[in-house]
Amino acid sequence: MTSPPAEVRGASSPRRDWQHGRVPETLLILEDDDGIRTALRMAMEDEGYRVVDMARAEDALRVVGEQTVDLMLVDLMLGGMDGYTFIRRARPASDAPIIVVSARNDTVDIVAALEAGADDYVTKPFVVKEVSARLRALLRRGRGGAAPDPGVADRVVLDTAEPALVLDMSAGTVRRGDDSIHLTVTEYRLLCELASPTGRVRSRQSLLDAVWDKGFFGDERIVDVHIRRLRTKVERDPGDPQLVVTVRGLGYRLDPR
């Protein structure tokens, strides 16, 4: 049997949930290295996913536009359209969680990918079990929403100025007046955590533990990137944030108005 590429190690054992009646989630893999793409597809199919794998971003964009995709694994360095551009163009059509899998591990590259709309970042070489764990964590967040602290209202008015900005945790929505604000899973989870309860200062590490799962070993700057993205969607003036406030040296606080 051919060994998996050096970038892909630790393929997990088969877990064919679809054989037991569970409808498998659709996972899009965008990777132009044939060996890595094949190894990822086989490993993720063994994990129970329905896998659609593509070598070209242009083809992957068509898939995102034509069918429901639940999760995405995206390489950055591709022939033709690169991964950054793919993520930016895919985001208006899909809020499916995106994990970047790339050999580029410079902080600038990681931040750029997250700014483009990715939810998480794994560097090559990677262990399949790590990627699988990250995917499961994203799925849990997407299915379960965010559980507010006991006593915290499910419906929080974040901005009373008309049209009012309302977070409804029981419905899993954020609306400004009659308009729905589309947040990624990570952005929504961040907002819910900051609202549980409002006014409490949350450190970057506590947000990492709550939103990315306790024990996540990523850089705390991931929080800053997603906070910036969240502000572009919920603040009236993202350049002068009044709702999601930075508390210097401590973290972030949600100040409903």
C-alpha cells in the first residue's frame, strides 16, 4: 500500500456513519497536489464525509454556487486563482466553515487567510487526526449554536438606534431591523460569547477556549482577526467601534447601546 504524502500523516480508522443512517456532511477539498488531495479524500471519506475534491479554485467556486457544502479544506497556493481569492469569492455564497491547509506558516499569511474569511488554519505537514478534530469542532459549533450562561437572555438588543441590531440566540440569528446579518460560524460564536453576559471583559485566551474549543493551541491573534471581521458587520462605523470594544491589556467587551 502506498504511504500518504509527507504532508499528510496519521490517517484515522474508518467510521462509515452513512451506513448507519446518518446523512453525511459534504466536505469540499481544494488542493492542487494530487497526492495530498487523494490522501485527504480517502481519510475524510473514512471519517464519514461526502467528499468533493477539486484541484482548481474556479471549479470549486462552481461547486459552492451549485450545491450545499457543509465544510471546506482549502490550500492557498494553487495554479490559477489562489486560495485567498477563492475564500473571498466563496464567502458571499456560503457561510460553511473553512479550514486553510497550507505550507505557508508566516503570521502574515495566516492573518491574510483569516481576514479573507477562513475560520481556522492548519500548516503542512499536518496530522489527519488534527484536521479531523478541527472539522468536528466546527461542525459542533454550527449545529449547536452558542449556549448562553444561565440567566442570560436569549434575545439581546445590541444597538437600539433604528433599525435596531438584535442577537437572537434561540433562533441563531443577528438582524438589523428586517435585514439578516450573515455571520460565519466563528463570528457568530464570538458575538454570543461576548453577549454572555454583555459588559463582561473577555480575554483573548478565554475566547479561544470558548469558541475554538478548550485546548486549542492557535495564536491568540486569531481572535483579533475575527473581531475585526465581526466589527465590519455589526458596527455602524467599524473604524470607530462602539459595540465591540477593546479593553487595552485585557481583551474585549460588548457594550450594547
